[in-house]
Amino acid sequence: MGAFKDNILIGYNWGFSQNYRVMRILTFAQTSLRNWTSSNSTIRIGALLMAVGYWMVAWSTTSEAKYASIVIDANSGQVLHATNADTRNYPASLTKMMTLFLVFEALDVGEWTLATKLKVSSRAERQPASRLGLRRGQTISVKNAVMALITRSANDVATVIAENLGGSERNFALMMTAKARQLKMTRTTFRNASGLPNRGQMSTARDMARLARALIHQHGRYYPYFKTKHFRYKNQNFKNHNKLLTTYEGVDGIKTGYIRAAGYNLVASAQRKGTRLVGVVFGGRDSRQRNRIMTRLLNKGFSIIDTKSKLSSLRVKKKSIPKKPALIPQLSKKIPPGGSWGVQVGAYVRYSQALNSARAAVQLVKQHLAEGSIKVVPLKTRRGTKLYRARIQGLAKRAAYAACRALKQKSRDCMELRVRGMQLAANTY
């Protein structure tokens, strides 16, 4: 009987997907039973029951995903709730959030427009459900591709985007992982653009919350797409899988996800009374339970914010006793306009990318950078290639440091620098 048990465990440990594990277990069980030489029918029945028992253990183990959740204040990044927030899980179609992030970047730098036509390959056509039903040789506009990912969660469209933007889905996955590192998503690795099963494709609730914040703050002009409830394409109407858009007040995104090994995942964002929260749930048993959990977590988050706001108001009232005016007037600390400091917000392979990145940085923290001037500074690397550094110059030192602090809070790269012998840029924004 020991050999039979060993075969069963070997069969369980050999596969990755649930179906493959089950197939191996049943094969080993069948082989062991055939080789069982005892004529005692009771022993045969016992062996069969043991095989069924091990099969049930394997089934429950592979289908029960690890639960994790987090709720954060989208503005400050403050964590309001966390359970297993750094446990690595399969993101499933939450992966498409990063796919969309890179699409929005391509739109921002002018590499694509919403009308750009993307070609469909045979590999994209073969992707499993959920699908839009694209065929090899067809094209789809970037806008329709974005809407298909948000509503239908179409895997064929994800591959189309990856191949058109990255050259291949593998290269695009490397771009996704590199961007994850830039966004401080330290425990996330991508292997494809869709979230279809791959044992190397992992993330955490905390990392997905960081990605959601980055989408909201860095790509606010495109974020309203996430609240789309219906998408019509070629006489077919597709409903958004995120039911909280219609059942929870203030929810306006972001993405659902499901594969058997992951369970039911969801990243949601809701805004009430000027406060925006981001919630992440991994490993729901079904979509309804996942939505109930998210509803409870968002309610808890808003309750915490309301309580803090009330306590803050009480403290302000207690401190409202007027103070005597200072006898010695404070000297003004105004910083003269212009200066010999600047900030660098990235280095890019194209001039247009650097220019658009600098413009976007100015718009994000206009209060600190409005007095500066954009300059794109070329740099020749040791390998002979050229990079274009995106800078805003002509700033006071205090403004430069304040701008970088604000940009980093919005998950943007920024470096303060002192510019010697500076010539102000002729570029305008």
C-alpha cells in the first residue's frame, strides 16, 4: 500500500494546473490498481477509496486560492486595511491593468493615438476565452482595444496590444515587469499581457494597489474609461464584468480577474465626499462573495476616514482660542523667480517621449514647476546610442526639491539637479 500512496503523491506534485494534476493522479491510481495482485476484494475497494481521497485532496488544494486584501487612501497612500497584502498570488486578468498602463503611456508620448489601427496575428486569434473574436489579418483601433480589455477582458485583444507595442508578447511582458519595478511593485512579475495561467506570473494585493494609484494619478485623462458599463463592437454588446459599478455608490473602476488557480480577484476604486479609496481582493470563492468582501472593505475604509475627519475637526475647535500677535514680525522667505536648479523626470530613446514626459510632470505639479522651462538634453551613451533627458530648469532649489517630493508621491521618477552655466530651453509647454 506504501507504493500506491507514493504514486498518488508523485502524481499530485508533478503538474501545475489543476486539470493536469488530476489527470496524473488518475493515471497513477489506475496503474497501481491494475498491478494490485491481492484477490481480496475488500483490499481492492480500500485502495480505490484511497485513490478517490487523494484525488479530492488534490482538487481542493489547487482550486483554493490564497486570500489577500488591502484598502488604501488613493491620495495619501495610507493603508487602512491589510490581510496577506504581500503574499504572492496569480493576478489573472488584473494583469490587464498594466497592459492598459503601457497603452496610456504610448498615447501620452504620441507613439499611438486612439485611432491607431492594431494588426491581429494568428497567435492573437488563438487565445482562449474571454475573447472578442478577432481574426488574423483584421485590425482594431486602440480605443476599441482599450474598451475591450476593460469590459470584455478580452485575451485576444491583450495579445494584439502586446505584439503591436512590444514586437512580441514576451518582450511586452518584460516591459510590463520593468514598469512594475519603476512603480515600486517589487513582488510582481509578468509573463504575458492577459493574465492567462503561467506559474511565473505573480503579484500581491499591495502591488496591485500601487498600480491602481499610478493609473489614477498618472493617467487621469484615461481613467474614466474604467467606469464604462457597456461596450458595443461589431453589433455585439459586451457588459463590464465589474458589477460594483452598478451596486456600490462611488465605484468607477477598475478590473476583475479570474483563473482557477487564483480564484476571483478584483481591484476597485470608489470616491465619496472628496475621498478616493482603492481596494484589492485576491482569492474570492466566487464573484458574489468577492463583491461582498469588497463592499465590506470599502465601507470599513470610508468609516475610518470619516472618523479621522471628525476627530480632526474637534482638535481644530479646541485650538481655536486666539493667540497674541507676535511682537517681532516674521521676515518674508520669498524665493526669487528663476534659479540655477532643475529636475530630471526621465531619460528616453526618443525626443518626443522626453518632451511629453516633461510636459506631463509640469501639469502634475504645476504649483512647483510653473516658473521653470522645459529642456530636452541629449546624451550619447558608451554604446553609441542616444538618450534624451527630460528636464525642467530655471527653478529655485526649494521648488526643485518640493517638485520631486510631489512627483514621487504620484509614483513618478524625479531627480533634483543643479545646473551650471544653464541656458534656458526654447521649448514651451
